[in-house]
Amino acid sequence: MIILRDDMQSKVTGCMLIITPIAWIVTSLVNPESLMVGGVFFLLAFLVFFWRYSCTSSGENDLTISFDSIRFSTGGRPVRIRWQELEDYGTGRKTSKIPSVQGGDMEKTTDYITLKRKKADGTTETFHKDLSSWGGSKVMGHVAFYTAARVVKLIKKLSDAQSKKERVEIIKNAKGISNFEFKQKKIPFWHRKVLTCTKCGGISCYDNRISKDEFICPSCGENPKSERERNGMIK
């Protein structure tokens, strides 16, 4: 199976759990009078970050794709859609506003996928599953990175598959390189070239001692060059 998780949000909130108490200590040293007031403020901030970190790392917001179904939660309700129940699917994008510490609101854009399930009585249920506000989600235990568009392409392949064996093979090939394998490819810091794959959106390090034509994205297995570069329009 493939388990997609908003890994970036987990990392960001994890960092904030470390930064928040440090910020309180520094603020208290600079202005001792703010020790108590600052303590209350930073404690509340710490609890918020801790709650968000717990949610993202617990797996309750994961999207799980297996050979027999798609599983996720929406509004606290667990949902399972078997492949024979899947009627339609697509992608969307929504914009929400979050309060800014400087005052006013900031816009937050989140990609989501839409899934329609056909019920036994012939009616259809529609579900919207948020994927990520950071561009995509990571396959747990692997390097592969999935945007909403890439998830839908995978769902189409699995939906069109004719057998369990075919779906198992599709999932196996869609996971990308495992984290263990990727870490074994030790590239010296001064030879690292960071590129964003134009096919899947994954950001990875490549060895600049080899030709860019030989780069293989550990997420999707494609060459990370742009379409123009692949067509020879850019040398």
C-alpha cells in the first residue's frame, strides 16, 4: 500500500516545538519583566503546535491507497472506497484565510482531491480530501512525492487495472526509492545539486559529477529536466 502524509507540515510544526521555548527564554533574558506574560503566550503557542504536530504525525489525516481500496478521514469520519465503488475523481484547490501575527489575514492555498462513491442504493456520495498546503504529500518510508494531480493519475491507473496482481505491481512501482536506499547514496556536500522534478514536484539531491541527462528522480523515476530541456531546446 501507499500511505501519503503531509510530511512538510509535520516537520514545520516539529521545528516550532523547539523554537517556541527557545524564543521564550531569549525574550525573558532580554526583558525579565515579560517572564510571566511571555510564559503564558509561549505556552499557548507551544500547545497549539503540539496539537497540530500530534494530528499530522498520528496518521489520522493520511491518505492510504491499496490494491483493494482508498482510505482516508474527512471531518473525523473514516471513509473507505473500494475500486468497484469509485465512480469519479478529480482535483481542486481552495483558498482559506488564517490570522497573521502582524495583524490581518494571510491566504492559504490547499490542493485537494474529489472522490465520488456509488452507494448500494444507486446514489452517489462525494468526498473532498485535503492533500497538502505545501504542494503535495510524501509516501511514508519512501522518497516519492505526490501532488494532487499525480495522485489522480495513480488513481486512474489503479481504477483501470483489471486484476489485484496488476494493482499490486502499479503500487510497488509508484512508491519511489525507499528512504534507506536513498540514504545509502551518499553524495559529498560539494557535489550535491538540488533540483525540483518537473514531472512529480519532488525536490532531491543529485550528483553533479554525472551528466544531467543521467539524473533519475528518486520519487518518480523520470529525468527531472524540463520538457524544453528534454526536447533539446536548452543545452
